[in-house]
Amino acid sequence: MIDAVHELRERLDRRVVVEAALDQETGDLLFKFDQGTRLQILNFTGYETWEIRFPDGTGEYSNYAK
């Protein structure tokens, strides 16, 4: 799991989000980055289970999707 997180961080380092979408029915998140990279976060539990960190060091935790 740690290797996967490391790889994800490397792939997304310095990428810019050009589009973000929330599927209102499923709670899935889709991020499109510059240079064609995409990240889809699937909501299997009925709860959003993510944390986001911004370049300024601040961040947010998810809330229940529905």
C-alpha cells in the first residue's frame, strides 16, 4: 500500500487539476490533470474516505457524500 501511495504522489507531483467532477449518485470523484493524467476515486462504502492537501499546507477531510 505504501508503494502505491508513493507512486501516486510521484505521478501527481506538480500536475494541475484541469477538471473535477462528483458523481451525485455514487459519490465517486473524477479528477483530470494536465498532460492527460486522470484519477478516479470510487466510493464503495457509501462514505467519502479521502483527505486532500493543498500546496499551501492546508487540507480537508471528506464528509458523508449523500
